[in-house]
Amino acid sequence: MNTNRADTLRRRLENAERNKANCAAAIARNKGDIASLLDHLGQLAQAEGDGETGANWGIVGSLAHVRGHLIEAVQFLSGLDRDDVETALDEMRP
């Protein structure tokens, strides 16, 4: 193998390793962000309706909107259909 081909192969292998490390770092960063956002979202959801205005149908609509997006996220990541996610939620409720 000539020097140019060996250098090209070495660079490709180095790039592949760097890409693999960057990919793993991006996965870890996104997982951490998702966990942080879900934690923060849980805190916000618990606080809804606790303020001066108390419970109202606007809050119900806001929470239902967020719930719908979370169901879509679960569908996307799990491959489940909406009915399966809804059934699982029903089973988890006390």
C-alpha cells in the first residue's frame, strides 16, 4: 500500500472514531436534557392551579395539551400506538 492510501485510510479511521465519540456525547447530552426537562415539566405541572387564580378550565386545557405532546413523544420513542399508551396510563393511575 502506498503512503497516500495508508494516510487516507488512517484519516478515515481517525474520523470514524471521532464521529463515534461525538455521537456518544450527543446521545448522553440529549438524554440528560430530556431528564432535566421532564423534571422541570413535572414541577411546573404540579404548580399549575396552585396560584391566585386557582383551578380553571384554561389550566385543564394547557395540561391536556402538554399531555398530548408527551404521549406523542412516548409513541415516537417506543413505537407504541396511542391506544396502547393511553391504556398504560389508565393502568398506572391509582
